[in-house]
Amino acid sequence: MDETKRLWLWLNYATSTNPKLFFELLNRFDDLSEAREAIRSRDFEQFSDVSETVRDRLIAAADDRFMDRYCAWLERNCVGVITPEDDEYPSLLSEIYDPPSVLFVKGTLPKDLTLPIAMVGARNCTDYGKEVAELLSEQLCERGATVVTGLAAGIDSACAKGALSVASNTCPVIGVLGCGIDVIYPQNNGALYQSVLDHGGALITEFLPKTPPLQQNFPIRNRILSGLSRGVVVIEAGERSGTSITADCAR
């Protein structure tokens, strides 16, 4: 992990999942190392408008020992880190209103996915909905598309299974998580997560490691689902639901 990446991880840890605040703070300094030195010397003049919680996290992560442990954990768990400054950052995602400041990645995330299509729908779905989800994702993958899914229960999992059944596709599924990269949700989806990786896909999230799958995470996550994709397929969704938020983001 080079020094530039460590500095981005430092600021990202402090601002958590708030890319707006991250980039506001980033733009205050010509060099992030200046910001870190100001924090280390307890010079809070340029941080007077941030909350005490953010300030405490800035101080904690400015300790090299903290960042050494953090980076070692990422390396030990084979977690990649991609920022908007990296060539690997997905080109479509960089065009949305509030792109993630950091993506945590397991597996292989191509910069330019081949015809990425987000497939979303209800967790509590009908058997018919699952059949349709699996069939449509399989047919899309057979034609070279990459299925982007949240890997949650219900429609998400059915879409992933359908796409993974197509052996000819070298990157059938990208899973966008509403939790930390080391958290499996739902818990019985561990084999599905591993299958995504085994088939050349990737698991990605902007949430910090160990972040639980809190309800408020998923509307935040949904902008990434649509942001990575050329189109969104909605299968069985309530009028007011996370799925409808994804459709709104796409529109």
C-alpha cells in the first residue's frame, strides 16, 4: 500500500460512508499529508466544521500503527482498495453525482465491464419472480452481459445463480454489498459469494470492513448498483422500496 493510498484510507476511515464530506476535506489541501500533519499536531482550524466523531476518527487513524494494522488486515484478507485516482476505478461509476471515495474489492473488477446490467428486486418475492430472475440473468449472460446485483436474498440471489450458470462468460457477476467486505449477508449466502469469486467476478463495497448490513446502508449502496450499469432490470418490487430507489438513481 503506497503512501497516497494510505492517506486516502485515512480520510475515508474518518468520513466513513460520506463521499461528499470526504471530497470537501480533500479539496481543502494541496496535499493530504498536510491535512494529516495538522491533525497530528492538533491544529483543527481547517476542521472546525466537522463533527467531534469525525475529528476523533481523524486523530485515531493518523497514528501510523493504526494504519499499519488496517493495511495489514486488508492484505491478509486479499482485499483490494480502488480510489477515483486509480486507473482501475470503474469509468461509469466515476460519472455519477457522488461516486464512492474508496471501493473495497475482492476478486477481479474490470475498469470497463462488458454490458453491465443491474438486476434488482424484492427479498420477499414469489417463486415465479425467482424463476424469471434466474432465466433473464442467464439469457443476458449468454449474450455477454455482466449481471450487477446486490447479492441479497430473493431476487438478487436468483439473478446471481442464473448468471453463474453460464460457463462461457468470463465475468458473469459483480456483487455490490450493503455491508463490509468481510460480512456475508444473508449469512447463508457464503457459498454464493465464493461462487462469484470462483467464476471471475468481484465483490465490492464502499462500507468499511466489519460494517453490519444496517437498513440505512442499502439505499446508499443502490446508487453504486445503477452507477456501474448501462441499464437496470426490475423484477418484482414495491412502489416504495430499495429497488425503486435503484430505478430512480438509474433514471
